[in-house]
Amino acid sequence: AGSDPSGGAGIQADLKTFSALRVYGAAVITALTAQNTRTVRAIHDPPVDFVAAQLDTVLSDLSVDAVKIGMLSRPEAIATVAARLRARPNLPVVLDPVMIAKSGAALLRPEAAAALRRELLPLCRVVTPNLPEASVLLGERQEHVLAQREEACRRILALGARAVVLKGGHAPGPECEDLLMGEGVDGIVRLSAPRIATKNTHGTGCTFAAAITAGLARGMSLPDALAAAKRYITGAIAAADQLAVGEGHGPVHHFYEWWSA
């Protein structure tokens, strides 16, 4: 994933989530961002051969139980990661198709969206788009995806992922409902939680996908990993205002179960 120097999203959110959920996290940096809770000022892409070197070095030494993929902004980086994952077909892969920052800044180059669909989706145990990301994956307007969420799940599955979690954070209403469809699920599973009134939701997508990955790494089934991740992210959002980090969209509280108020 990409690096967020303000600590709320990307690799930093992933590692915090893994630690909070008692799994060991390693990190391959695919992009460097200059961002904070208000804006993304710049993005620097490391050379693709360096991304490959990081991956090869970690995979040659550590016993990896699951992989979470975040920001891959270039077709070349997507192809590099996909090549390594094809060599490990039994490794659970969770793809958070990072495309737009909380501030609204684009994090995925237009030409990379096709590579993401073609190269990575068929390798994923589960992909976790929100409504804007699903609209990009499907080439549909967001309001159409919202109106036909179950059909959108089926169409994303047809792109090759074994399962899809269509997140409901961008949908209206007092409940935030996520839909799970695919492997190990009979029909569709709906997970709801009360919508929490806070502006401090920076890193929610990264954190949620990392929490699912932690569950899979611990041997949970996908539905159980998703349910545990839903509980965790709901608690992290509910406690986010305790942190008071930054002047914009502050981060969720990854260690709300560990730190005293």
C-alpha cells in the first residue's frame, strides 16, 4: 500500500490494525504520498523494480498467511504484484481498490483501473470497494450502483474475484450496511451498524480491509473475518473523536480497545 505520513491511512493504518488485532504486519511501500487530514499534496511512485525487491525480500523470509493490497496507482506496479501472487495461488488476498482519498484527491491513474480489473481481481479472495470505487470498476454512475447494489456485486464477481464486500459508508440512511457475496456465502450476507456522526473517518477503508486480512491470517472463514472486521471498524470510528488529530478528516482510533480514554 501507499504511505500516509499523517498516520491515518495506507500502510500506517494497516500496521496499526494488524497490531491491534494481534497479528504481525510487514509492509511493502508502493507509493509515497504527501498528505494530511485535509489534502493530498503530492504522490511519488517508487521504481517498480524496488517494489519488486521489497516483495521478493519479504516473501523469501517471512511465513505469510494473508496479503492486503491497497494503493497501486500504476499498471506496472499492478503487474509486478500480480506476478508474485500468481506464484502463490493459495495465499488469501484482500484487495482494497484505493482510488480516491478522503479529501477527494484521485489516487489511481485512469489507465491503472483496467489493469486492476484484468490483473488483480482474478487473484483476490475478496475485494472491498466502496460505492465510488465500485462505480469505477464497473464503469457505471455511482447512483446506479447504489440503486442496484446486489447486481453490482454480481458484476464485480464476474470480473474474477472470489468474493466481494460492497461497503455502504457512502450510502444514505441511519445504518451503514455492507454486502458480502461470493465464496462460502449462500446468496448475500448483510452486515449493518448504526451510522456514526463524526468527520473523523480518515483511513476507514484501509483499516476495514486490513481487519478482514487479519481475520483470514488467523484462520477465520471469510464471513467470520468480515463480521469481526465490521465490529472493529465500527468501534474505531465511534472512538475517533477521542484522538483530535488534524484539522480535517481525522483518523479512526485503531487502538480504542487498548488505550485508556
